[in-house]
Amino acid sequence: MPLSEKQEMAALRQRFAKPSAASAIYLAAVVVATNGYLLYLVTSGEASRVGLALYGVLELIAYSVISNLTMLTVPKELRVGTPDVPMGTRIAMIVAIGAVLSGIAWLGVHGDAEHLRKLDTAHDPLAALADLNVLRPLLLTVLLAIGGSLGDWLRWRSSGGGPFVNGLAMSAAPKFLTAVIAPIVALLASDSIHDAARATFVWCGVYLAIKCALELLLLVWQTRGMPEQPKRA
């Protein structure tokens, strides 16, 4: 039987309960460390507009794939917040959303002709990502996402089943907003700068500032916990 609204909200409040102080500090450290590494690439001249934008799109696609694969192991009636959609439709949705985000990314990085050319002529996708210096942070993101999703699944199994909530759905929200907003805002911020190196630095800095801010805002929201369902009179 499908879960009632009350059961779904109870599951969400349990999954997204207020983290402890130590857990919140750890999560904040992860956000700062991952974005700090990307900022290091920027300051050392090893980052590019194309690299950061591509990283953002691929990160979100990886989250979608991992989340959907995890859901395959959970009975349909126990999947909180996940509609019963055929796998073919899910794949088509991931491809379509990836294409839209790639289009937005292209609009934001079209001035980075050098790296766009390298990406267009690359024959090995992994080598292209390595050349853009985003392969390592992307692999780290994927490993952390797999670990988090596996942790959710193990806790669900050890608790004897019941409603299942995948935490990646929440974590993906700021990453999706980043992929939509950051490339365009970064382009507008750097568009009037004529020095190419400085314009790239400003673009990347604005992009990472938006990314880090959205991820930390989500963490702040999580520390407040899921709102309690109002009692009916």
C-alpha cells in the first residue's frame, strides 16, 4: 500500500533530523574543503570556466544516477517522495535535464574558447576531465555520494525496513540551483572585464561563491530540522 502523507512526513523528519553539533561541523567542513580545493585550482591557474561548469553538471547527473540505482533495491510502496516512474522514463529525464543544464553551462562559458575546443576535440572523456583538472574532485564527489547513499540504505535495512528516504535528494538541491544560476551570474559578473585571465578568475570566484553559499544555506536549514506537522484543532 502507498504511504500516507503522515508516514512520509514522519520518515522525512527522521531522515533530516537536526544534526548534532559535531555532525554539523563535519558537514560544513566537507563543504568548505571540497569548494576550497576547487578554489585552490582557481588561484593556481589550473581551473577554467568550462571545467567548473562541466563539473557542476556531471556532479548532479552522478547524484541522479546513484539515487535511482539505490531506489531499485527498495519496494515501490516504501519510496518516500519518489514517484513510480519506469526506468526508461527516468533515464530519459536524466538525459533531458543534463542536456538543459549543459545548454545553460555553454551559455555561461562560451567565452572560454580554448577549453571548449579541447573538450570538443577530446577522444577520451576521462582524459578530457583530467586535462580540465576536475576528474579528481568529481571522483571524490561520486565516492562521497555513494557512501552517503549506502549509509542511508544500511540504516534502513538495519531498522527493519519501513519508509526509505535517500539523502541525496536533499543534497542535490543546492547543486541543481548552482548548475542553473551560477554560470549565468558568473558570466554577467566577468563580462565587462577585458583582461582574459582576470575575467576567468572573477568568473570562477563568483561560481564557487554561489556554490558554497547554497550548500552552506542548506546545512543551516538542516540544523533547524524538518518542520513539525501542525496539530489539527
